[in-house]
Amino acid sequence: MWTGTSSIRSNLFSARSRFACVAVVTAAAVAGCGDDGPGIVNTDAIAAGREIFRHDTFGDERLWTDELRMHEVIAQAVDPMTALSVGLKVDADALPPGILAEVDLEDPATTVALLELGAVVGLEGEVEDGPEGKRLVSVGVTCALCHSTVDDSVIPGVGRRLDGWANRDLDPGLILSLSPAMQEPDLQRILLSWGPGKYDAYFNLDGLSDPTVIPPAYGLGDVPVETFTGEGPVSYWNAYVAVTQMGGQGTFRDPRLGIDIEADPDLVTPKLESLRAYQLSLQSPVPPQESFDAMAAQRGRAIFEGKGGCSSCHEGASFTDADARLHDPDEVGTDPVLAKRSTTKKYRTTPLRGAWQHPPYFHDGSAATLAGVVDHYDRHFELALTEDEKHDLVQYLKAL
């Protein structure tokens, strides 16, 4: 429970954007294939959505520059090595060949140069020529900050983009704590407690601190609701995050949360359809062949569909029953805090394709591995699985 002073707490809502995760599309910014009819892919919408996902700030510079002054922090103290250490990623395709061998990776000026090149994934910076050289005059964030990473093909943190992959190295709380506007001791303690790969997308609304893991945003083209708590289609969550978390200039209303924000011009709503088209086009990564035991996975599938009872909720090709129902926290034995803060008070069954790629598991990261997930459900449902059965079930989950 938030224990700061009343003046600090009152600021939590009035400065809603102040606590924005660098674009936490926290509960998954994922999405479809346009509205041209069944089976028809709107390639123009997908292309437009990719640009929005990667580069559109929705006008959130008013938060990150005007209020949080992050452009000053970056220019003064964030060299490339520091940026990589807090989980920021660099797009190798945006770099001139050999440039990393020629520049000082411990100089903040190099970070400014990377921003000018558009090479920092999820950050957009405006750079101007000044009397003393290049000057960073504004910075904003995009969806890609939390929901893209890179393949580390150059060095760790530098490589080709992997859109839709959760950036579990990103430390949003630490990044926010660097802002001159976020120096209240109680607030610093909370932000620094979140840790890499986690963010709280309700913190600025209710003052609680209960961060969730940043989810992947791929493989959801046939999943009816995309967030942990099943609020609705992905465009709902995209709008919520863009306006209330990123600090974008847009309209968002939800009387269940007491939110009624109107913007003119609205830089968010007209872009939601294309953004959704791109997000739902992102496919789950195929597990490396050597990463699981194929024979054990075959046995594990029988357990998944039989003794384990997993397919009773993780059903169909999408491995979720979210189109039919949501679940009370007691049903699945998971931490109830997030559900209580949501509009549904329940949890969605998580789709499982690509699960091998994004530990830790559950919304709060309470299971470090897939083996931990199996152990949890074995205890909760009293399945009495043998160790061999657990092993085989894990191999099946790794193979999805």
C-alpha cells in the first residue's frame, strides 16, 4: 500500500503521465489484420502500424521532456553503456557500418548521436545543432520500448529488432527514478523496488505498488482479449497505455476506473486500428529444435490433455478459453492483487505459444521457470504428477 504523504499521493492521479512506463503496453499491445474481411490481410494497415509501434510517441514529449526532463538526464549522464545497463536496446540496422568501433561508448554525446540516427529502440529524440555541438531538445517514448528487443547479433543489447518480444531487461522504475521530477524519497523507494522487466500500469491511479512483468506482444492474432485481466480487445489497452501511462495526447474514457480524458487534437485514437493490425501480425517465435526433448514433449502433450487437465482452460489453437470466460484468482491460485485493481476482477487464461521465450511466468513473475509453473498447478489442483510427468509436461510447453 502506498504510504507516502497525502500531497505526493494526490499528485499520482493529477500527474497521471508522471508514472508512465516507458510505454508499458503492459498488458500486451497486440493486434489484428485489419477489417477487410475474413482471412484478408491489410498490408497497408500493417505497414502503417509498424511505424506507429516503432516510432510514434503520440505527443508524449510533453511528459518525458516538459515534465520529467529526461532529455536533460540523457544528455548529461546516460552514455551508451549506461543505457544498455538499464535495458535500452540499439537497432543495428539504423547504424552506419562499423560506427560502434569508432565512437566513445562512455560519452553521453554518443547516446545523443544514436537518438539522432533513430537507433535507440523505443526512444525518439529531437536533436539540433547548437553552438557547442549537437543538443538533445526533446525525447519521447514509443510502444517498442517495452515490447521490442534485439537479437544481440552485434553485442549484447545491440542487434536487429525483435518486435513483440517483451524487453525483460528494461528497468522502467530505475529509468523513471533518474528524473529530477521523481526525487521524493518514498517515490524513489517504490520505483527502485520494481526491478528489470516489471512495471505497474495502475500505480498512478490507485497509489498501490504491485508491478507486473512486461508481457510479450506476439502470437495474439486469434486471442480475443490480450491483457492479463481480460479487459477487452488490444486497442482498449493501447489507448489506456498511450494516454494514461506514456503521457500521449489522446482521448481515453473508462468510468470503471474514474478516467475521463479528452484531447484536441487526439493523436492516439486515429492510429489504433493500424497499430492493432501490426500487433496482431506478430508471430510467436518458433522454439529452437535443440531447446526441448521431442520425445518427452510428445508424452507431455498427453499429460497436458489428460491427467494434467491443462487443456480444459488452455484450449484450442490459441491455448486459451478467454473467448468464453475469465477466472477468479482463487480458481488458479495466483496472486489476486492485480485482478482486484482491474475492471474485470478476474484473470484471462494465458495463451502458451512462444512460452519458452519469456520467463518469468504469471503476471507477477512468481514462477521463474516453466517447471515452476507446473509445480504451482500440481500443488494447487492436487494433480499428484510424478517427477517424470512434470519433466515431460515442461518439455511440451517448451515446444509450443
